[in-house]
Amino acid sequence: MNRIGIIVVGILLALIILVSTLFVVDQRQFAVVYALGEIKEVISEPGLKFKLPAPLQNVVILDRRIQTLDSVESRPIYTAEKKSLVIDWLVKWRITEPKQFIRNNGVDIRNIENRLSPIVQAALNEEVTKRTVGAVLSTEREKVMQGVIKRLADDAKSFGIEVVDVRIKRVDFSANVTDSVYRRMESERKRVANELRSQGGADSEKIRADADRQREIIVAEAYRDAQKVKGEGDAKASTIYAEAFGRDPQFAQFYRSLDAYRNTFRSKSDVMVMDPSSEFFKVMRGNTTGAGASVKK
């Protein structure tokens, strides 16, 4: 029984030692093999690997995927026109040289993030301070991010990492200038609105004046055409009257006298002082010679 127990214990110890010599490297990882506290090998190929049992050799696993570093705090940055901006950013990075990374930062990713964050902030300050607010917000925003990447290249290489991308997430004015900026924006919008309103008023007056001119032209042309038609009608009427009255001049005279009486005594309040023997009352005095005969006809 003692021999069997010893054999079992020996087998278990052998298995434990064998297991301690095996480790798996994932395709998303670097495996750094230490021998007596020194880096002996960096394994980047995935699969089942072997090492000497501890404490002769130890393995540290590093993540080779892209990591994200966000801005820890938003500090104001002054532009070329002395305007204070608050910028939130993020940096995408990954480990490219595991040995260099461990020598400078250890195996804890938080160490590299604590060292990289102020460097990114300083590079961003240098890029923003030589540009205006409008350039940072729109026209040269991409140039700012590319400039930060170039400034980080040397430091990243010394850390054993690669900066993949830098992005500006948010740009805002600091609290002490926000009110003044909003007031200036408001006054600018009012100025533009007043200009548009003035332009609209001028256009309105121009349209109204043109409409009035066209109306006057149309009315004048209509009056001209009406007078022309009226003149033609009066001429035709005169021709007809002349032809009709030319056949009996005495009747024409009698008709015109009646028409004159009708126009003269139209209103009861009309008063005329005339000699009854005047030519105007010739028809009323009964002197209808010729005219009466015409009426009888």
C-alpha cells in the first residue's frame, strides 16, 4: 500500500509539474516569458506553449488589442485669439513592443495611461493655441488631430506602443466666456435679421412701386381706349343725328327745343328770369309752324 501511495503521489507531482510547464497564448495576446526575473522571450504566435516550471520561468500575458484612453479632466485651452476652449478627447493605442513596454511601464496598463494622458494634453494644447476657434471647430479640426498624432509618435515609440488614432469628442467654451459668446452670437443674428428685414422692405417697396406703375399704365391705356371708343360712338351718333335731322330741319329744331326745356327745368327749385318773348320760349308760345306739321307727320 505504501508503494502504491508513493506511486500515486509521484504521478500527481509529475502532472502538476507538467501542467505548470504548459500555457496557451491567445491570438489577442502577447506572452512574455521571464527567467529568474529577466525577460527571456516574447511569444506572439497563438497556440499551446512550453516553459520551465516555476520559479525557473514565469509568464506574463499582455493584451495586444487596441486600447482606448479618454481625457481624464477637461482643462481650458486658449486659442490664437485668446478664447478659452474646453476639449474632450480620446486616444486609440496598442502595444507593439512588449519588452519596451514592460521596461518603461511594467505590466499594468494603468501606468502607461497615467503617463500618456498629460503628454496628449500638452500636444493638443500646442495644436490648438496656434489656431482660431473657427479652425478648431470646423475647418482644421482634422489637422489638429493629425498634428497630435505626429507629436505623440516619438513618445509612443519609447513606451513600446503605437498611437492608432486621436479624436476630439467635444469642443465647448469655458463657463467664463460662454455668456459673452452667446451675447455676441445673439447680436450677430439680430444684425443679420435686420439686414434681411431691410432688404425685404426695399424689395417690397420696389414691387409695390412697380405694381402701381403698371396699374397707372393699365388705367391710362384703358381710359385712352374708352375715350377712343366714346369718340367713335359720339361721331357715329352725330352722323346718325345729322342724317335724321337733315331730312326735317324744323322738326330737329323743335326736338332740340324740347330737349333744352327738359335739361333746364329738371329740378323744381330751378328759377330763371327771362323775357317771355325771347326766342327760348318760341315753342311754348305755340309758334309751331312747320314743327307741328312735322309732329303730325
